[in-house]
Amino acid sequence: MERLTWHSRCRISFLGGGIESVIGDTLHTALPEWIIVSRLLLAILLGGIIGFEREIRNRPAGLRTHILVSMAAALFTLITIEIYHEVGAAPGIAARVDPVRIVDAVTAGVVFIAAGAIIQAHGDVKGLTTGAAIWLAGAIGVACGIGFYFVATLTAIFAVIVLRVVGWGEQKWLGKDLDS
């Protein structure tokens, strides 16, 4: 039996194929559900690690923001994978599919949020590190969504090291006040 696209499943339903022919395959994913769940959970965990560091420093974007950005980026990546498999499996459809476009879309959305964390007041710019951390949480989410667990985990660990150790060094050796 040939694989049916969403439109052809709807057409079959309307032509008397019954609701079962529509519902029966719509829950199918190219990736096993446990992989989808594990990728989303890892994005939550790793985004949360960076968000927790920002939260304990009372930054404007903390735990929930970083978790949501990372999870959203992972979800968009998973959706891209599913669309790629759906379009690629449709018989007789020649489509140009560019999965790299998801990185552009996620980056644009995340940068919009990160820019909101950056504030300029009295000639001082604040929130640049938080904006960069939000951007990084989005990239980690994309890595989790595509299944690059090692890269995502290593990046989150390095991010916390940079935020904590380099921040401590700036405070100790350069006299920067990190809580202002």
C-alpha cells in the first residue's frame, strides 16, 4: 500500500473511507516516540542548567525562559525532521527540502527574544550575557532536536563554566560588579 499524505487521507475520509483512515496514521512519526521524548527532555534539562545559572544571578531571563527557548528550538527541529520524512516519502512529489532553514528560523526567533533582554540605560548596556545565553539555549535546543546529545551536553557544560568561571574572573581581576 502506498503511503498517503495528509491531503490524500482527508480525501479518502470524505469519500467514505471513514474516520479511521484519517486518525490511523496521523499519530505516526518518523522518529520513535521515545526518541522524541528524550530529545525534548534533554533540551529542557540543558536549557534549565543555563537558565539556573542566570536565575541565581537574578537576571531578567532565567530558568523558565531558557528552558522554553531550548525546548521550542528542539521542537522546531523535530518538526523539521518529521516534515522532511513526510515530504520525502510522498510518492510522485518532487520537493526541494532544505532542513538547514530551521536553523535560520530558530535563530531569528531566539534573537528577537534575546534582544529584549538587552537594555540600554544612561549609556550602559546591560543584559548582553543573558541575551547570548538565550541564543545559546536555542542552539542547544536545535542540537537536542536533531539528536546531537553529546554536542548539546558539552556545550551546556561549557556555557556554565564560561558563565561562572569567567564571570568570577571578571569580578576578581577586573573589578566588575556582576550583580549590577
